[in-house]
Amino acid sequence: MHDKSQTGTVDLSGQGREQAVTRKSGVALWRQIADQIRQAISAGTLGADGKLPPEMILSERFGVNRHTLRSAIAALVQEGVLRAEQGRGTFVESRQKLSYPISARTRFSTGLREQTRERRSILLADAIEPALSRVAEALGLAPDAPVLRLETLSEADGRPVSRASSWFDAERFPGFARVYAETASITLAFQHFGIEDYFRKSTLVSARHADAADLADLKLSAGAIVLVARAINVDTAGVPIQYAETRFVADRVELSVSTEA
């Protein structure tokens, strides 16, 4: 089968519903197919019995060769949406999305406690650097003031769920990176510096394609979507103590905003 036409259509519902697969759109065909399969699974119009149709049927529906289809399926397997079993076929991964609560007291370990067996945070890198304008504004610091940047990865039951860049006032929290490396906890690190409680002042959520670093650390394929939460935490006196930009895997996590403390 040759991919000659400019636009193809595919019925994934079995009820005549068609979706466009557009060539020369700037988005790879396999990525378009992967996104449509994911959407159809979420809508319950594909894989309702837990298994995808055979490759031949799907490739004919999409109007692409089997190599292109296999690239789409491989991406979804890597992202945890599908599971391929040799000799049996491709199955929908039954794991539900984690619901990550965003509230006045947002904590990774407690937020997912009832949904997962194991949670851990890993320090990927740390550095002292001049504050960028958005970081300085968020932390209430002078431009170019020294800040500590932590790059961290959070896992739940062995699966990466988020990658974060966090900034702290380097003068107020000397040695914060060392304490975090020992405790693997922002909360415990703050307690080391006498901050027993802190609150979420604001959270701004957006979505984008994962960049190269997120693709590697979160084990995603090119074109995957991440939810980006830009947050400011303050101490009990209302002074900003942390600015963070956290990228959540959209296929694994949904953000639940609460107005309760």
C-alpha cells in the first residue's frame, strides 16, 4: 500500500464517524494516527473490548502502509497507552489516569497516596544561577539574584509521571539541593530550614508538546503532550519560597483543581 493521497479518512467508531489524516501538514502521519487512536480509546469507540483490531484492518482504515501504523502503535506502547503481546495482538493498557490534586497544600507524595503503591522523586541536576526575569518576579527577587534550580523527576509505581524545574532563593536556602538529595522531599527540605508549612499561591496550567529533555526522562515519543503547571508556593507569612514549572504526562495524569485548603 502506498501513501499517495493528500488526505485520508478513517472510521474508528464503527458508526460512520470519520476523522481526517492529512499529509504534508507538518505533523507526521504516524503521530496523527497515534493521536486519533488515543482519542478513540478515550471516547470508547476503539478497543472497548480491550484489544485493537488487526494491523491490516487499521492500516486500511487509515489509508497508510503497515510500517506507518506500526510506528503509531509503537509510540502509544512507549507512552503506556497500549500493550503489545507477541502472537496475541495489541491491547489497551487498562491503567487509569492518576488524578493529581492542586489545592492550597499541593504535595506530590500525599496527593497520589491513595492511588499508587510507590512514589519517589529523583534529583536529576541542580545549579546556582542568576534568576531569569520570570523567576525573579515569581520569587520577589531582584533581577539576576542568585537562585537554586532543581531538576527533578517524579515516579508513581515505577512510571515517570512528571518532570519539574524548581527555583529557590539561594541566599535564604543555602545547601537546599544537598538536603533535597538526602530526603527526596521538598517538604522535608523546607522543614530543615524551619518552614513547617507552606501554601500554593497560584497555579497556571497549559499544554504543549514535550521537549527533548521531557521525551527522554518521561519516556515519551516525539509529539507527546505534557500538561505544564507553573506554580508559586509561599510560606505562612506569604513570602514566595518556590517557583516551579512541572510537566505532567497528559496520558498518565489529570490535574484536579480544588478550592479547599
